[in-house]
Amino acid sequence: MIIYLHDSRSPYRRYQKFTAHKAASDLEHIVVAPVMSIPKIAQAVIKKAGKRNNIWLLVMLAHGNKGWLQLGQGLTAATASQFGALRPYMTPTGKGIEILGCAVASDTPVADNPFVGLCGTGRSSPTSGVNMLIALAKAVGCTVKGAIDAQAADTDGRYNGPYVMVKSNGTFDVREGDKVYWSR
């Protein structure tokens, strides 16, 4: 199963399917209200999943910036562990979590106001944004991906520029497409 989490303030169109998922028959959408806490969001995901090992891919669609995702009340390194309840529901051989929000894996902000005219490139090192991805990967026990630079709200669901891929053990790569720039 693929589950899309759409923050209601997200620039992505609600209930859209990315090009790569057009043929997916087992795809669910959850619209996240600004007042929802991370534990409430996790419970909504568990309810949609229905049974253990059922989530092959969880896609988070929201505004973001340096180490932060505007998902409900906010996803940060400090709140990432609250998604730990999802661990038994993730498919062990699945794709994990893809975060499609600007600069969530960056350690530099890409704009002063992440909601207006976002453009820019971030920089990634093992601080801030990468720490959030590591905390989430360890809590949920799966691979987590997040962008370093500003992202376009398109229908393909691809990263614009480099992204960070963190494994459940906390090791990570900086990639662009299939090219690995560096690992740690």
C-alpha cells in the first residue's frame, strides 16, 4: 500500500497521484489539518494501513525548510520519534518514507519565508535536516528520503536536485538521481 500524507497547506494538489504511482490500485490519501499532532497523524496512518507490514511507501507532502516539515503541528528531529508507532506497519522490503517538502534535509534555510517564492539551494551535512531524517528513519525502522534544495510541486514526485537517503540504522547518502555524491 502507498499512503500520501497531504498537509492542507501544501502546494501539492490534494488527492493527486504521482506519475510513478498511476497504476497503483492500493493507494490512500490522508489530508492533515494544521492542528494535528504527530501522534494523531501516526494514528490516522495506522488506521488506513489496517494491518502490519502493509505500508510499502509513505509519501509526505508539505512545505518545508531546514530540518522542518509543515506537517500538522510540525515534524522536526524532536518530534520524529512520535512516528515510531508506524514501525510495525511498514513493509520491511518496501521503499520507506519519501518527504516531498523543500530543504527538509538541508542545514541552511533556502528562504526566509518558506511559503512564498521558494527558490534556492541548500547545503547538507550531518546537522539539522539530516538529524531529522535520521531520527525519523530510526523511529520508524525504514529508509527515509528528503530534499536538500527547494522543490517544485509537480505531478512526477521526483526530487529537484540532490536529496539525502537515510537507512534505518542512521547511515546516509547524498544522491541526485542514481548518482551517490557521498556517504556517511
